[in-house]
Amino acid sequence: MKEKNSQSAVVSEASSSETRPSSTVEDVQRHWQGVVKRRSFLKGLGMAGATLSAGALLATEGRAQTSGSKGRLSAGDVALLKFAAWAEVVEADLWTQYAELGAVDGGNPAYILALQNLDGDMPQYIRDNTDDALSHAAFINAYLISKGEEPVDLDAFRTLQGSQATGAKDIARITNLLDLNVDLTWYTRYRSGQNPDLGAHFKGPFTIKNQPAIPLNDTDTPPNQPQPVPPATPQEARMQAIANTAGFHFAFIEQGGASLYPTLALKASEEEVLRILISIGGVEIDHFGLWHDKSGNAVSQPLAGVVDPETGLTFPDLNNPPTELTQTNKILPEPCSFLSKSLPACSVIRPTLTQNGGAVATVKAFTADGLFKGQSDAFFKLAMKLAVAADSVKRGL
Ligand SMILES: [Fe+2]
């Protein structure tokens, strides 16, 4: 298991030479050698001490590196990375809210206990998924800057009120986790032999509508209450329903990433951009597999049957009766139709067509989820501008 304890450690790790792509490290070394050679040449001409400092030389080198045709990315690759950066900044914002309350270093004991009723390691997994999202956002933006492009900055949209419960920081947020409609069609989709890219439609096994995924405040859910299984009081049931919703929301978010990255990767031109998209995309898939498993524990014994006393949301027992499309331990993707119904079924990530799993589809799915409830028109305009640009990219080799 990986050990990650603080987000600052991860952010600095993402910018250390150890974790940079080797080609970037090589580029830096090559440029530095070029600078040294040129300085020797200028010294030989008797100019070095007069007007040129090493800093000025490096600045010149930096400009040469980013403005030459070799160092620049195509407009298409920039659009793909900018949308990925947007998605990761959004993801980092929502995961940070979960981590403040429910991670291993989180601050709401009752929420942590309720999450641990899904799996004792939930707080560690939340910490690690949060650090992964922060590292993805920091890396992609740093890569864009290294190529002379603008990073994606959503700080102007940190305007939403988050949780007021013990543990949550009193800061404005980009995303809203207080009133979610969690699309559960992924649960059925990955158990089915049909594929949305070949026209299939799915229904989730139950419905999560207008439900918080983090505690609202300490009156609604006291932070130091016990969380027995099954819950004994209305407030314990409320907190358990909130934690169960979070479990399903984690899987919803990450299955979105699992489809988005292959969809973006299919359009990449530069090999290094393709490498970034498939390498980060693989981690989204890893996250999805984990959360798929954990969320099933909310709808199997002994936890199944929790009812939220405020919203009436009920978590059924999906193993009673066990069926192909509901049984909770069927978490690995079922082989499905892929490319053509005349070919044999194949176990794949789905969807991966732009219209079903691309950038616009991602913005629409996150919006329908309620994740951006309260956001400004400018937020949605920017999101759709970046998404349309990414979806319009054609692979050019
Ligand atoms: Fe991510």
C-alpha cells in the first residue's frame, strides 16, 4: 500500500525531478548543457561578464524551449489536456471536501465511523484518492505551463458554501456535495453484456435523489455519535445514509474518469500527451474498481436496509434475490458488445465514444449529478467551451 500523508507532500512530489516524465528531465538537461556551451562560447568572445547573466541566458533558453515549433503542443493536444486539467481541478475540489471530513486524517468522527461500516479502510482510500486527484491537477497544469500554455485555474469559481459540520474547513468550494442525484446506471452497465456505444440504455438498481454525501452540520448529524450496524437512532440512520451515498458517489465520479480518459486519449497526436492521458486514465479505472466494490457493502448484509429519515432514501439489499445485474460481488466488468455486435463479447471500459464518454458528456453528467448546483453562468460557459474544444479534436499524426 502506498503511504501518502499530506497534500503538500504530493504537490511537491509532482514537481520533483524524480517524478517528472524522463523526456522532460532529459529536455532540461539538454537545454542546460546548451546554456553552458553557449556561455563558454560567449566568454571566448569576451562578452560574458559585460551584459549577460546566467539568469538572462536561462530566460532566453526558456523562451526558445517553449516558442520553438518542436517544444509546442498542437492546439488539439492543448485542448485535450486543458479539459483533463478542468476535470481534475473539479475532482480535487470534491475529494478535498470528502477528505476533510472522512479521510484517515479527517475531522468528523461519526462520518468516519459510518464510512468504516462500508470498509474499515475507507478513510485511507479517501485520503489516497484525494492525493491522486490533487497530483493529477497539479501535474497536468504544470505540464501545460512547461509547454508555454496557460494552466486551468478555477479559483474564481470557489464560491459555494460547503459542509458546516465539524471537520470541514470554512472555505468556499467549486463543487456542491450537499444535494446530489447520483446516477447509478454504471452499476448495471458494467454487469450487462450490452454497450451504450452500441445504443444500450440502462437503469440503476435504485435511485439516489437530492441526498447529501457529506454531513450538513452538527445538529443534523452530531459528530461524536456512535454508528452501530444497523443504526439505532434517526440521526445515526441519517449519517449512515450520507456515508452510503458518498460510497456510491465515489464510484460515479471515477467511472466518469474511467471513460473520459480513453475517450480523450483516442484524439491525442503527440506520443507524450497520449502517455499522460492513458497513464492518468489507468488510475481513474483503478479508483472506480475500488469504489465499485466498497459501495456494494451499503446494499448487502449486514448494512442493507438503511433508510434516511429526512429524505426517505432507502438502500435495498441487492443480493436478495441475487441477480446477474444486481449481485454485489459481481464487480468486475462483464464482457459486452464492443465495436460491432457481430464480434465476440469483450470485457472493456464503456462507453468510449465521444458522445457518450467524452468531455461534453462528462460536464453534462456532473451537472445532472447536482455537483455544480449554485455555480455561475460563467462557470458553465467555461466548462462547455473547454469540453467542446476537447471533443472537437481530431487525431493528427
Ligand atoms: Fe483524477
